[in-house]
Amino acid sequence: MNPAIEGYSAAVFQASGESETLAAELRSIEELLATHAELRLALIDTATPPAARRGVLSDLLSERVSRPASRLATFVVGSVGGPEIPAALAWVATQARHRAEGQDLPPQPLSFLAARERVGGFAAAIFEEVSSADLEEMEDELFRFARTVESAPALRSVLTDRDRPVAARQGIVHDLLEAKVQPETLRLVDYAIAGGRARDFVGTLDWLVETTARVRGWRVAHVRSAREVDPDQRAELAESLSHLVGFPVELQVTIDPSLLMGAVVQVGDLRVDATTRARLNALREHLVPVGWEPGGLGDAESRSEPEGAD
């Protein structure tokens, strides 16, 4: 199974108090794809972008299932290739059923990169539920704890000992951090122990610091607009961008009349240019021959005249 889905599922399962309801809803979503060919074909089509898949399924499930079930299903369809979606949804539904039956199995050992990807999936679920200010505090808390572990050889030896039970290592972390960091930070460190590799514990914490900083940057959508953006337009744009990137975004709008019409939107590495100026530039590049310069056409015509022409 995709490690990110495994980690994300663990976070949602952990936070959900209605395990039987969640299991039943995920089973119904799995059956929905199995019985509705048009929906299944739209989701598994390799030409359909992940963001579009998430948007379609999110709209379909809105107000029909609980938020945890909708979060899990939309994360799955955006995290794997189209043909893998039915099997991935079936896996999540099976894990939810096992959990509802009291068979919550511990994470299995993975390779170095896959273990980090699993922890990253867990982190992604947490990041969706916290504000930008809380993310900044989480980043600081993770960094400080990583430096504490790194500078204390005895503590580092204990927390990176893969032969020591996970629960024992988590107990030490709770003794050190409980009531001193945000609950979400403690959950993330807990899962770094359970879902990551023991020998890579400090490295995983530092990687989470970098991931948190990157996600914080993605929380702000920088908008350059040719005209003022009214409150309704802001709300609609924020909602559309949230569907696209998978978590709430904040808009920072700058008015730039030189754009003529439309807007440029930048969210992290994602850039959307929907301005009149961009369209004119694209049209110019499409119509003007490569290497053409003003006056060149006449010169070309004169060069093409037959020899001996008057």
C-alpha cells in the first residue's frame, strides 16, 4: 500500500471516535465506485489530474458522509495513479473495518524513504486541521525537540533503539513533552516513533521541520489582480484553491492595473496566470513566426524573386 495513505489513514482513524460508522461509510464509497461505471472511469482515467479527482469526489460526498470518510477518500484519489484508486480505497475500507473490530495492527517496517513518506502522510492529515500560526509553533517545537535529542547522547540512544518497544519510547517522549508542546506536535512525534525508522528518528524530526515550513508557505495564496476582488469573489477563490491544494488557504491580494484583466495566483510552487496580458503574450507567440523581425518579410520576398527579374 502507498505509505502516505497508510500514514494519513492512521491519523484520521486516531482522531475519529466513530470507528464503526467510519468503516461503514468507507465501505459504501468503495461500493459506489464498483457499481457506478461512469464515476469509476472518470476517477481512474490517467488523463484526469489528481486535483480534479479530489474535487469531483469531494463534491459528490459533501453532506452524504462524515468528514473523516470524505477526507480519507479524497486523499486516496489524489495520492495514487488512476488505475490504483479502487484497490487503494478497498485497502482503506478494510483497515477501517479491522479497527472497528479491535484489530488495529501496528505499522510494519518499511525502507528509509517509504517510512518517511508514511510519517509524511500522517503529518498531512494533521496539517489540514491546524492554523498557520499553529503550524509555525509546531515547526519551532519540532526543531527544539530534535536539537534536544541530538545533543543528549543517552536520550538519543534510547529513542533510536529499535529493540526497545514503541510504547516505551513513546512514554519517554510523553514524559518530556506533554503539556509543553501542542497536542498535534506530540501526536506527530509519537507517530515518528511508531511509523518511522528508529535509527532515523532525529533525521525524521528534521525532515518534518522542513515539511512544516513548506506547508506553511503553501497556506498563503498570493493574488495579483487587475481589479478589486470583492468578498464573495475572495470566498469563492479561496474555496477553489482549497479544493486544489487539499487544505485551507489565506488570500493576500495586490491590485496591479498593468495586468489589464484577470489575476495571477501563486500558492507555493503552483502558479496560475489568468490575465489578459498573459493571453495576449501567448497569442503573439503563437502568431508570430520564430525568428521573424519587423521588415523581414519584405526582405524575404525580395530574395525569393527569380533571377533576372526587373
